[in-house]
Amino acid sequence: MLKLIKKVLKTGTATVAYPFKPLDLAPNFRGKPQYTAQQCIACGACANACPSNALTMTTAEDGETIRWSLFLGRCIFCARCEEVCPTAAIRLSQEFELAVWRKEDLFETADFPICHCRACGKPYAVQKEIDFALSLLQESVALSDRQISERREQYETCPECKKLHSLSSTDRIDIGRHMTTEARS
């Protein structure tokens, strides 16, 4: 017995003291997705990209909100949601201890109001996504408040009503510059 103790003291510790001491994780370790609802625009890119269907977007029965939900029990920590999110609202963290007592604790949800068409009143898009698109437009192009309000009217009108009221004009689209085959120097 004394021989064994001497050998153990000589070789040192072979295991980690995990629960009492944190593990050293690699910098690119993919753990629990951290979701920031304030930064999310509910575009649905993460739900479309999720191979395990851990992320879903569902419309409420009243048609007034869209619910984003994440079920950690299905998540395979592939990081597709992080890659496709345009606003970086979801990121994979270093957290890996996900044990819970109740299955309901593995769900995360967020609700987003839906924009109704200005012409027909039909719900068709998330209001936060429209506001995000307008803010991007305002940042990239110097537009006046009047021009932004005109664009808001276009953005807050459903595609069917745009066709009826000719809000989306195709005569302004110039595809000629994209169709040239000349080599530029």
C-alpha cells in the first residue's frame, strides 16, 4: 500500500478536479446558444438554418405576434444559427452545463409584434424587421425624413397591395450595368 501511495505522489494527478475547479475549454468551444431578444429582428434565418429544428418561428393564433423559440434539448451546437444571424443576436457561449430538473426549463422564447399592411390590414411581416431594414437604408443612403416616411409606407405594405397600388415600380431597376461582358481595367 505504501508503495502505491509513493507512486501516486511521484506521478502526480492524472484527472481533473472538475466540479471543484473549472475546465479549461478551447477558445472555439461551442456551448449553449446565448440569445439577445433586444437585438433580434425575427427574420427567421436561424430557424431556417437549424438542422435539428431546435429553433422555430411560429405565429400566434390571434395573428398579432410571432414567437421565436429555442429548445436546448434538440440543439446539436452546430453554430449555424450564429453564422446566419444578421444582427448577431445569437452566439454560442462556453457554457455546457445544461442539466435541468424540468423539461420546460430547456425552452427559451421571445415574442415579436407583426406589422399589418397599411392598405388591407392583413398581417404579413415582423415590425422589428421592417424597422431594421429602414435603419440600414437610412445609414447607407442620405435620405430626408420625407423620403424615409415614403419608404416606410412601401415597406409596411404587403406584396399583393404593392402590386395593386403600383408601389413597387420595376421601371427604376437598371440591370444593364450587371449584364455587360466587357472587361474593366
